[in-house]
Amino acid sequence: MNAVLLRSFYERHNFEPVWTARQAQADSLVDAVLRAGSQGLDPDLFHAALLQRRATLPPLDQELLLSDAFLAYAGALAHGAVPVKRRGPDETLTPGPVDVPAALDAAIGSPDPGAAIEALAPATPAYRALRKALPKYHSAAIAGNQGAAKRFRKVAVNLERQRWLPRPMPEERVWVNVADERLEFYRANEPVFSTRVVVGQDIRRDQSPEFRATIESSFFNPPWVVPRDIVKREMLPLINRDPDYLAKNDMIMLANGEVEQLPGPEAGLGLIMFDMPNRFDVYLHDTPDRSIFNFADRRISHGCIRVQYPRELASLLLRQPMATIDQEIAQGKTIQRDLPVPVPVFVVYQTAFLGSDGALQFRPDFYKRDAEIWRQLQRGSQGEPNAGVRFE
């Protein structure tokens, strides 16, 4: 049980029993917990088996069981069942803080407490589409269809990823789905621009992380500062074989062990870089190698996101015509231009998502992240779709 949440909840009630005088509200909330499967969550994460035989428990045990189950379920819907501390180091997305005890109190006072708790889940079209698909894939999985069993797990995992996102989403945003190897720009919550991207390689150290940042400015003709670990791992062997390697590539060795490549059309960052400070040092940028965007597999970077049409993106972000962007680039020197309004960027890894055509899209889990999330979403079914899941 979560002692911190329980203490906070009962502080609001002067440490008096809550449910003995609220049987109807308790029953409504129990029903909601038992429907957790419709959200892609195992009800046994929230004491479902005990809830169904709660009448056999002593009164104090019943009281604490109900409160802990409701608080845990509310928290799972509000910000995800898998907290950041139990995820991989590259899975850092999280919505804003939610006062879960206050949310439970609000539900108790509403006409339909169960529905009020369920309203803590995302209300986006993507979340609704994934929930709608869940029963179909669940039925196929129970019938023994292993392909649909994989789809069922994938839908459940990506419902969880949706719960890691803010409510509501910013109306203007850059959205990079690494699993789809594509970037979209949203204005007034509508996609107005889409482009292919190159993302991080499959090996762990080079995978593109999942995070939120803010694009504050654009750099035209940016230099490329190569991190020390890449210098040591990849460049020093080349320099040792060819003493003129740095000069041939317009590079200089810095005192701190990094290498800086001077700006120019052949520089590693290309002609445009979007500044979005983050702890991963992952950025959106151009590239001098345009042929890579024709590849079906575009997982070739060290984690940064190379954008196929960066000039068009810069025009949207800066709210300037393309001619102005081209004029800035043509000056040949490094120029920084602040955005009129900083724009949030979300780098996500969604292997099942709502496509622009309104249909669910599925992508391979090339970073192998889905299985661990699925494991943490299950308790009673040992990782297999539970035949007893309720969807209504």
C-alpha cells in the first residue's frame, strides 16, 4: 500500500473512516477498478481479487483496501501506472503533477464516482482509438491468435505511453515519433506539416530518448561540436590513421577534448539547427546527406533527430517566409534567431498510434522497450491476456 497517499487522503478526512457511510460511492469506484482492463491495465494492480471478497475482511482492512485501490487506480489513469523511476533511463515523459487524494475526494462528491475517476485518463482521439481497438485484439488473443496477442499487448503498452503525456497537450507543438521515424508540426491542435526524420541507432547508447523540451531558437549555419565520447570512440582512430583528417573536414580539436566542425554546407548539422536545451543533448537539425531520407530504415544517428525539410520547419517556427530563411542561410555565418514564441517539442516512441487517416498504425518495437512496460502493467495474468478482463 502507498502510505504517503493514504496519509494525505485521510488527513483530508481527519483520519476518520470514509467508506462506511459511502457504500454507493465505494461500489461505483470498485466497479471502475474492475473495469481497468478497458484502459489496458491489469485490475490486479489495484487489489481486484481482494476487492471482490472485501466483505470477508475486518472493517479497518476493508477501509484501507478500498482507499489504496482507488488512489492507485486514479494515479495510474492520471499519470501512468509505471512511474518514471521504474522506467528505462530514456523514458522521461510525464504529465503535470496531479493531486490524487484531491481527485478521489472530487470523485466521491460527484454523481458518478467511477466515471469521475475514469475521466482522469487522457481524452485525446489517440487514446480513445486505442481503447476502442483493445476489445477486438483481446478477443483474438484469447482465441489463440498470437499475432493479435502481440497487437493487444502493443495497444495496452501505448495506452500507457499516452498517459505519460500532458493534459491538455499544447495546441502548438513539434511531435517526433521515433518509432514512426517522422516529425509533425501542430498548430491549433491540427497537423500542418509532416516530414521524415533520421533517429538514433538501435544500440542502447545511441537510441533517441523520450522526452519533452522547448525549441527556443534556430541557428543558421551552425558549427557542430562533437561530444567527447564520440570523438574518443569514432574520430580518434581516424585521426591516428590520417593526421590531416581534421583539416580535411574543417574541424579543430578543442581543449576539453571535443571537436568542433566549422559551419558550412558539409558540416554535420547541415545549415539549420533547432536549439532545444535538454539533459540528453538531443537536437533537431539538418544534414548534408540528403540521400538517407530515402531509406526505409532511418535509424543511423547517435540519438539526434535529422530533419528532411528543416527550412520549412524553420519557416513555421519563426513565422517567417521561406525567402527570409534562405536569405539568413545565404549569409554563410552562424546566425541565431529566437522564436517569437517558444514551441514545445515532444520526442515520443509510440509503436501503436492514430494515423492521419484516422486508422490505427503499428510500428516495430526496434528499441525493444514494449516488453518491459507490458510486464509492469500486468500482475495477475503472468504476462498473458486475461480472459476475465471487463471492457464495460
